[in-house]
Amino acid sequence: MTSATRLLTELIRIPSINPMGRHDCDPAICGEGRVSEFLLGWLSNLGISAKIQVVSPGRNNVIALIPASIGTPVTMLWEVHQDTVPADNMTIPPFEGIVRDGKVFGRGACDVKGAMAAMLAALEILVKSETVRRQNLIVGFTVDEEHTFLGVQKLAADLDGFLPRGWSRPSVAVVAEPTGLDLVVSHKGVVRWKIGLVGRACHSSMPCDGVNAIYGASYIVLALERLANELLFGPKDPVLGPATLSVGMIRGGSAPNIVPDSCEIIVDRRLIPGETPEEATRQLRNALELSLPKHEGLILRIEEPWLKCPPLPNSVPIKVRESMLAAAHSHAQNSIARSVSFGTDASTLCQAGIPSFVFGPGSIDQAHTKDEWIAIDQLNQSVAILVDWVTNPVLDDTESHGGYNNSMPS
């Protein structure tokens, strides 16, 4: 069993479920605290300096610092999240880390403890071997990626305070997600809102005495559908296509014989490069505030977004991107640079001025699934690629950034 495989099975056996706003999750498997403690102990045993960054009570980023071994280097950042989605309805034991048929099974195997294990195994090689490290390396193990991105937002906001004397700000960030060993150089962003309708309850035998919030919500849903269709035929990114909108959840009412006095709609909006969460919020308000029929007692409440993740533009310098592809091709010949529709922590780091891309073993098709797994071959290839890249002197603050490549595979 390789070091990465062994580490992954250990990480899977330490549950770190993100409740994602739910209140019915077992505390014994929720939160990142146990993974944070494991990381601190593992890094300490390897002689790597690590610091805690408090994000919220009981939820801490872990920040590791590995200095270069030669020269006056620039700095790179690796980032990987500690949390996973819940394990409801899984058809395999979620927290056993089963190794079978060239795969590792369990919650987080693919998203994203596999990539975390690969990063840790790469660090072990870089620290223990005679390999020359040509860049200072910061590794941020963040919390809450699966719900509201609080961990990476805190990391980006306070990163300068963790830099040792003489270290430059990171010239590039590698964010771990399952990309099949491809480089994801751009992706959509996401904004999510709760939209509330407030009416007046009464007995259902006399509905005219109340104001039905669900009836009001039906007008809002139709307006959201119109906005979603407008986006599909609106401006398009040359690689990522149009922005999108989807109604994902509706909650309302308390009993069949009570006219509902409230209804809540959850909206997911995907942003293309050039859009901002603030612009999307203004667009939503404009579309909805005129759609509700005037009715005494019916109130529309559009909350501020509870999740904001900007799009990721293609901002990594061409030389850096090509060097990472060269390292990848040494171990996985089919690796390419491409774009995706889902969001990641990379866009927050990019917004903070650190050109970023996404890379890791595993397929997004296996993320969050009932039998989540990752191929051991890709896990081991990821380790080799990361080690090769750190030992290659490619980062240069004077490099110009590559523009957005319209021919990039999507």
C-alpha cells in the first residue's frame, strides 16, 4: 500500500461531515475538528511548521509552511478543504476506507480527501528526500468548502499575516478538487439566495380570511423561470457558455388545514467570468419585485446571498500553466487544460490577487455519490506530479499572465 493510499484510508476513517445548515446530523461525525487535529499531529511528526487559523468556533484552518531549500525563491500555495458532504443513503460503509479492485471507497475518497492524501504524501517526499525544493510552499487545509466557503475566505483575507519574514505572497495557487489530473483554469461562480414570502395564516375552511404565501410564491417561481430562460439566451462566455439559474428547493406551510403564512424558495445562480455576485443580486431583485401581484398582507423578502463564490477567470501565467502540464504529462499523458461549470475555492484566491487553478485525482462524477471512490493509480500519479512541479523552477513574478484562451477545451 502506497503512502497516499494509507493516508487516504486514515482520513476517510476520520469523519468530517459538513452539516450544510442541517440540524439533524450526528455530532460524532460532523465538523472538521478531528481532521484538523490529525493534520497538526502528522505535520508535526514530519517536522513541518503549522499554524491554526480560527474561522468559527470549533472550525479551524490549518496552515503549513515549507521553506525552499535553495535560492531566493518565490512562493506557491496549495489549498485543500477538510470537510465532506453528508453520508446519507450511501450503499457502502462511509467511514471505513475500503481498498478493493484498485480503488479506495468511502465518503470523501474523491471529494476531496484523495487529493489531500496526495498532497500529504508529496510533502513527505519533499521533506524526507534529497529533492531540491525551488519554491516556498504554503499548504492551506480549509474548512466549510461544501457549504459557504468560509475557510478559504478567511485564508485569503489574512494570508499575509502568516507569511514568514522574507517570503513573498504566493505567485500561484493550486486548489485540490477531483479533475482527473487535468488543469482546470476557469470555472463558473455561484450565488445562492433565500427568497421568502410572508402571508397570513387562517383556517383552511375560510381561506379568504388569510393570505396564502404559497400562492404568492407561485408568481415568484414563474418569474424565476423567465429569468432563467433569459440567461440562457443572454451573454455567453466563449468557453463556459451562458450564466444559469435554478430553483432548487421550496418549503412552505405547516398543515393541510392551515392557510400558509410563509414560503421559502432557494435559488442557485451560476456566474460566468465578468459577472459579480452583486450584479446578479441586483438583477434578481429587479426581476422579482415587479412580479408579485399587489395584495394586502403579502410580503416579498429577498435576503442577501448566503453563499457567494465568484467565477474563476483564466489568470495563471502561460509559463506556469505549461510547466504544470509538462509535469502532468510525465505521469498522465492525457492531462489537458480545461474549464468546468462547478465552483471551487480557487476563485476566492484569484479574487485576492493569487492566480489559481484547480487540480487533483479522481472524477467529479464520483464526488458526493452513494458509493464514492477514487482510483489508486490516479492518487499515486497526483503525488508524482506535485513533487515534480515543486522541484521545477517555473514561478516568476515577472511572467505575464495568459489571456483567456477561447480554444481551451470545455
